[in-house]
Amino acid sequence: PRRILSGIQASGALHLGNYLGALKRFVELQDQGAPVYVFVADMHAITVWQDPAKLTAQTREIAAAYLASGLDPEKATIFPQSAVRAHAELAWIFNCVARLGWLDRMTQFKEKSGKHKERSSVGLYTYPVLQAADILLYKATEVPVGEDQKQHLELTRDIAAKFNNDFGVPGFFPVPEPIIQGPATRVMSLRDGAAKMSKSDPSDNSRINLTDDADTIASKIKKAKTDPEPLPETLEGLNERPEAKNLVAIYAALAGLTREQVIAQFGGQGFGAFKPALADLAVSSLAPVTAEMRRLIDDPAEIDRVLKAGAERAAEVADPVVDEVKKIVGFWRA
Ligand code: TYM
């Protein structure tokens, strides 16, 4: 059976990359009728310092984004990662399955730890092992994510295979498929077509935040870096034009079109025409999401109800799996 699972870190402001690369995709998969498990990765968030006074609000904000984007708590199980104890339990066991050499290759750790590896938390290093636990605990078959999570998904597959093999339980953990699809799996910065849109970019003009108002969104798109040429008549014409390529991809993802269709519509036109069309589309697509997020955050009772019920439902799936794992590993059980 299909089981879709994904998560977003509770580490502050969501941007258009998260929306197009992840959130919008979760809703599409939900609407195909497969069971969807989505959580707020608060345990991953604390691998770098999070102010305890803000973490709860950040968790609710991601939950609000899930609901506002169109996830239906009747169909999707929405929960905080830390509220389901099995995540931490399975992560420990996987820490003993994963090899140091595998983690040493993780590029995200290298990027995030920067020049100060020895001052990074141990949690930041073992972050992808917790991610593998998140996924395999639900025996997920499909994991929709942006391009930047590809390596973590490969590690998850390696951990599943090694666990099944080491303990002689073939097929116990299904080897999950990453779902990295659609026109916007890697949304780039609006200021630099070679850098990923990211919340850690010091320039706020580099990204569109889900909390930006209409004027801010329009002005960021207007200021977006481009080259002086009009849009090409063919998709190949976007090669070597990273900024143009990015704006076309964003338009396509927001409109639910392919990039070919966007080029068919705007090929030959300059950015003077394309940017205002993109700004209108971005504002009209994001405004309802933003407004609904604000409404939910203003009265968190509804969010809290969803998270509590979600955590209970998630635990019903996760607890028996971790129990079986303990038995497989040989832990004493009553
Ligand atoms: P996080 O919180 O950094 O990002 C959430 C999702 O947004 C995607 N994303 C992007 N997609 C397109 N363009 C971008 N510029 C862009 N930036 C971010 C990410 O790929 C991700 O899908 N490790 C995960 C959270 C996680 C998780 C999991 C995901 C924890 N456990 C289990 C899947 C399954 C992360 O840091 O995502």
C-alpha cells in the first residue's frame, strides 16, 4: 500500500521554495487519495539553537501552513515530531545501524556546520539518521521533498536495506522512493540564479516569505535579478540563463502549468511584461494561503486540536513498528 510521508522543520519563516517544492506537492498527493503523514520537525529544528520561547509558535506556524495550503486533517495526519516518542527511539537504533562514513559524506552537514565543525551539535551530525527514523517508522513508500533532500533520502534507503539485511528481516522496512517532481524542486534565490532560495540567505529580497504582504511580493519580483534578453521561444533557450529559468519555473509551479506551456505563452516577451504577470500570479496564489495562516495562528485552539489528534493517530502506526523493531533487535520486552 502507498503511504506518503514528509516533514518541514520548525525553524521559522517558510518561503516560496518550501511552498512549491513541498507543501503544494503534499496537497496534490493527498488529493490523489493516498494516506499522507506530515509532521513538524521540531526535533530537527533544535539541532541548531532555537529560542524555547519561540519554538512552540514556530511549530504552530508550520501546522498553520499545512492547513492553509489545503491539507485536510480528516485525510492527512498532521503532528509534531516530538509528540510521538517512537521517532527518538528508532533514531537511536538507527544511529547504531548507520556508518560514520555514510554521515561523513552528507553535504548538508558540511554546509550547516561551516568552518566550526567542532562547535556543531552532535544532533546536527546525526540529523539524517533521525530523518530516516521519521520515514521508516511509518513504513513510508513515497517521500515528497525538494531536490536538496535527495542525499538524505539515499541515506534512508541505505539504512533500511542495512537494517533488513543485518537482522535478517528482508522487506521489513520498505525502501522508500523520493518524490522530487514538478517544475519547482529547486527554487533559486531571486538575487542569484546560482543559489538556492533559503531562509538563511541574509538578503530578504532573495526570497518570498509566506508571511509577505502583496506589495512586498510584487516589489521583490520586480527587483528580481534577470538578464536583458526577452524570454526564449523554446525551453532549451533557458539553458545558461539561470535567473530567467527560475522565474519561468516559479510561474509554471504556481499556475500548475509545465515550463513548456509558460514559454508558449510568454516566449518573445520581455521581463517588463513577464514580471508583472508573475507578480499578479504569486500574489493571487499566496494571498489566500497567507490570510488563512494568519487566521489560524490568531486562535491556535484549532491548530492544537489538529496536532493532538494527529499525534495520537501517528502513534497508533509508529508504536507497533518500534515495538517490532525492539523485538527484532533483541531488547527485553515484558
Ligand atoms: P526543510 O524544513 O529545510 O524544508 C522543507 C521542504 O522544503 C523543501 N525546500 C525547497 N524546495 C524547493 N526549492 C527550495 N529552494 C527549497 N528549500 C527547501 C525541502 O526540500 C523540504 O522538502 N530535513 C527536512 C525535514 C525533514 C523531513 C523528514 C523531510 C525531517 N524529517 C522526513 C522528509 C521526510 C528539511 O530540513 O526540510
